[in-house]
Amino acid sequence: MPGPEFPFSAVTGQAQYKLALVLVAIDASIGGVLVSGPRGTAKSTLARGLAQITAEHSHFVTLPLGASEEMLVGTLDLQKVLDDQRVEFHPGLLAKADKGILYVDEVNLLADNLVDLLLDVSASGVNRIERDGISHSHAARFILLGTMNPDEGELRPQLLDRFGLLVEIDQHYSAEDRVAIVERREAFDRDPLGFVEQQADQQRQLRERIERASGALGQVGSDPELRLEIANRCIAAGVDGMRADIVWHRAARAHAAWQCKPVIDIDDVNAVEDLVIGHRRKDNASGSQSPPAGGRAPQRDAPAQSAESSAGGDWGRMEPVKQATAPASPFNAPVMKAEAGAQRIDDYARGQGDSARGANRGRRFGRQVDWFQTLVSNHGRWPLQRLLPRRQPTGQPRLHLVLLDTSASTLSNNRFADAKAAIVRIAEQAYLAREQLTILGFGNQRVETLLPRKRAPRALRKLLDGIDAGGGTPLLEVIQQAASYRARLQRQQPGLRIDNYLVTDGKSSVALEQLTPIGQTLLIDIEDSRVKRGRGVDIARALGAIYYPLPSSPLLS
């Protein structure tokens, strides 16, 4: 039998997280809680503790990452239909979670098919199973709790919005708090039953207060002016749809009931604002200080490594120079051509050779060209002889790892701006396919994370505009760090597919024998010169990469 859980009331700190859980315990219609933060910050402990302090939702069901659809939704026994002419349903986790708590740890790593099922059921409150013309349905209303580590990737926006409240976990503890946490944990480990008994009164008082607040919800009044205040703040935040307005009012009402108030006031509205808006606010909304959906705001991390050796091109420190992202990219040319009016592939291929027609004749691609595989299959040759369609999603996660040369030499002929525009194109298609993106920059004597691993953002241009260039080219360092990064991710997630893009002008004097392959790589050479002074081709050969010279902008005209 499993032992007792660590009591909710004994957890030190994490006031915002505790408040969010209390609010959904008072009013389950708020829509659940997602908590985002690193490991070791009591995310799971508090989630499990919620079942201890709510009488209505007292059973706790965990959805494991490796779950199958049948495990989640249940199965129908067709043999019973054939033998006994009756439908026998074997309940899944959704049935067990009805009127309880469904908990998903690392929800951002959940397979897409399970995310789709959760979206359907959480929206309707009903789980429907159909198989070979036989159907069954049952109620599935539960509090949805999810935890995630933002370093492991983002959450799909559709599921993110389904969580009523988001908590960005606070991992900054005082020395006194750290001592208290360790002492309480040691006391629990020594005598779990005795520790739980010591907390029994606090747990009971917390449970009774939640029950009183839940019972008083219907009597809590609301001022029309506060509803208008919520609406105006939602407009200022640029949120999509009306879910934020609805959740905000429900959370403020639950907060007022928790504080034993008869009417919602401005303090209740303010108390829940960050919980409701943090994951819904648009990046470019006025006054936005909140992180983008599903994680922390894109920002430059501390330099990942110090200066490259002189063999790699030590220019010394220099004042960085900004170059705005180009409005369009030559890298887009073959894809944009295929997208124009969603024309057929054989229309584009006319005059390009029979290999571009054949099996692809008459198929419409729209935005479904797989540009990575297209360029790999054409071995970087221009013009392209065949375009490859993007395969239907298979559930295999995919990460696009971009290594962007930010050295001073890339500023020539505006090519740094063209490189940024090419990355925008990579990000756009990764976003449409719900894939992940990471950008490492190397230049000015350092390697740094420009975009941490996350679901490819819908809008990347603003971030790229802020990236500057200068100094030398630490190529060897970025290759070594990319290899280490890939190895770590693939140990954590063996099924993860990683596509590498090395965007550089090749102007580095690094010894080629020091370079080793880092997996499937596309080298996009941004040097704009008829006589190549860079070493793009040689670097691609050393890395076993496909070499693709970025066409000059006039090709777009």
C-alpha cells in the first residue's frame, strides 16, 4: 500500500501556487492549474496535496507520459457485443478522474494524440468512445492539474489556454526557508504517520475553509464596474477570445469567497491577475511584462562559453552592431513559389525536369513543403529539382536547432539581416507543425542561447531584430556545445528528432579536423560573393552536412 502523502499545509513557501490550487478547489469551473518551473520546487507535492484538502475532489488520478489512448479513454469489449448483444465498457483514466483530479506531470511532453483527447473532454465534460459503429459516453468532469519544466519545451497553445490559471514557480528561497524545508522533509521521512498527524488540525481547518468558501460562491456579489475593469485589462493584454474574462471573474469571485467577502472588490481582481493573464498576454501587448505562453520570456542567457582560440578567428571584443531582420528571405523562394495560390507542384516544376513531376503531379502543397528534407534531398543544388511534402504528424517530437553566426563578417551586404529572415521562415513552418525551436548564437567571442528550447513561437521577428553581431567566430565552441546539448536531450527523450541548421558565412580559421558531425545538418552559407572567401563548403564536408548557399535577394524579384 502506498504511504501517506506530504501534507499540503506543511509545504513551505509557494504562496501563489497554493492560492491557485485553493481557488480551483473552491470553484472547479475556473479550469485547472498549470505550474511551470524547474525540478525540486514542490510542484508535484502540492498538486497531490490538493486531494487532501478538498472533500468534493478527493480522488487523485495520474496520467503517465507513456499512456496509450485506450488507457486514457477506456475500451469497448466488442466480443461481449457479439456474444451477449450488450456493450461492455472498460473505464480508462478519464472515467476514474470524474469528480476528482487528473494530474499530468511534464504535460508539455504529452503526445499530441493525448493532448487532442484532453482538449475535447475538458471542453465538453463528456468522454465519448466509438469503435466499429458502437459508442459509449460518460461524464468526465475533473480538475486538470499539469506541471512542466519550461526548459523541456512549450505547451500547445490550445491546451495551454484550457488551463484556467498558470503559476510561474518561485524558486528563490531564503536561507531560513531552505533550512525549514529540509527539516520538515527529514521529519516526514523519519515518521510519516506521526508527521501527518501533527498537521491534521491545519489540514482540517484548511478543508473546512474551502468548503465554506465553495458554499458561499453563489452569494458573492459583483460590481459592474469591476467587470468592465476586467474587460479593459483583457483588451490591453491582447488576449484571444473571451476565456480570460470568464476565468478572471470566476477566480476573483472565488478569491472573495476565500476572504469571506460578500462582494468582489479591486483587491480580488488584482490578486488573481497574473494567474489568469500570464499565459494569455500577447508579447506585444501594451505594458506587457509577463512571459509568453508556456514558459519564460525569450532572453539571452549568460554566455555559454568564453572566447574562441585565435585559430578560430579572434577579432577581440568590439561594439556590437544591430541589423534588422530582412522583410523577406531568399531562403523562402522555393517554398514561397509553391505557396503562391497553393499552386500545384507540377506547375512549379515545369521546366525543372521530370523528377519534379512524377508522383507529385497534381498534389497541392500550400504551406506543406518540408523545406529541410527538400534541401537535403536536393543536396543543396539550385534550382531545386523536386519539392517534398511535409508528412502527416506521427507523434514523434521534433526540434529545430539553429546555430546562428553573429560575428562581424556577417554584416557585409546585409547578409545578417537575410540570415535572420531565413530563421523566421524556419520558425514559421515549425510553428505550424507544433515543433520545437532552439537558437544558439556564436560571435563576439562567445556562444549564447538566443532562444531557449520551446515550441516554435508564432512571432519571432521582434526577438531577432534585437540580436546584434560583432567580433570573431567561435565555430568550434558552438559545434561542441550543440553536440553536448543534443546528446543530453536524446538521453532524456530518446524519440526526439533533432534537425540542425548552421547559418554562417564560413569565415572562420578553425582547423577542419577539429570539427566532427553532430547529426543531420543543413549548412546555410550566407556569404554573398561570387568568389567565396569563406570556407562554407569545407565546413559542410567536415560536418557531413548538406551545403546550401543562400541565394542573393535579387532572386526574389
